[in-house]
Amino acid sequence: MTRNQGRWPKIDQDGGIEDVTLLILEWLGEQGVNAMIRVDAERVDAPAWTFAASGGPLEHGMRTDGSTVQQCMSAALARLREAGLSVPF
């Protein structure tokens, strides 16, 4: 993946985290982190949204789940920051 080429748009501070999820994934890729977000609409007894990341500066892989993309990504950002990644969003 290419390094950041100054293409980050201005972030709408009133928008939710779902508005920047793809930018977060792109940024993680530029840091050498493998990451994905997935929705499994058929889950009945578990949250439908999953975020997973591994590699790069992450010592261990990580996974977060949430019933909404907002819950899932908010938890993911908190865990990424705890792991030492300063996600700029």
C-alpha cells in the first residue's frame, strides 16, 4: 500500500465514526496493519459487526464486536490506541 499522499479529507466533526471507517482502514494499511470490518446479518446470538486487525506494529491480533458499526468501531479505536497506535481520527 502506498504511503499517505495528503489525500485525507476534512472530517465532519458532527458525523459519526461510520463516516471515517474506510479512512481508518486505509490508514491502518499504510501502517502495515491488516484490518477488516465485517457484518454478518445472520448472527442471532452475537453482535453482527466485527472488526479485526493484526500485523505491523500490533504485537498481537485484536478483534472487537458490536451490534452497530458505531459500537464496533468505537471499541476498536479504543483498543488500537491502547496498543499504541495513534489513529488520527
